Amino acid sequence: MVYGDAMSNFDYYAAAEELISRLEKEGHAVDAAKLRTAIEEGSTGTEIFMALRFHLTEIVKQTPLKGDSQIKAARLLVELNDALE
């Protein structure tokens, strides 16, 4: 991202909460808990984003997510990568 660009309108926290809810419903409670812990225990926005990115990278690679959940996880990961660039 180039300095001076408008901030993204993407709602990272809402997207993460929606994904957490989906993971819980699909039987991936451990993965959901990792994301929730990242949000609840992070001290700064950057720390939270970095923790979410770390856990999402592993989830996307290792967890067999269903259709829309896979898409939402991948989108959130792309948005986090862009924000942390």
C-alpha cells in the first residue's frame, strides 16, 4: 500500500467474527478459538492483525473448510496481508 491512499473500508473485525462463527458451526472450534484469542488478547491493532494473519495462514493451509468459509477465510487473509504491507 502506498502512503496517502485512503484506508480500506473492509471491516476486519466483523469479517473475523463472522468467520469465527462459521468455524464453530462447522466443527472447527479449536481454529475458531485461536482467532478469538488473537482478537481478545491483542494489545494493539497491529498485534491483532499479525496474530489473525498467522492463524489464518495455518487454517487456510490445513483445515478443510467448506465453500463460503474458505472464500471468507482467504479474503480476510488477503485483506490482512494488504493492511500489514
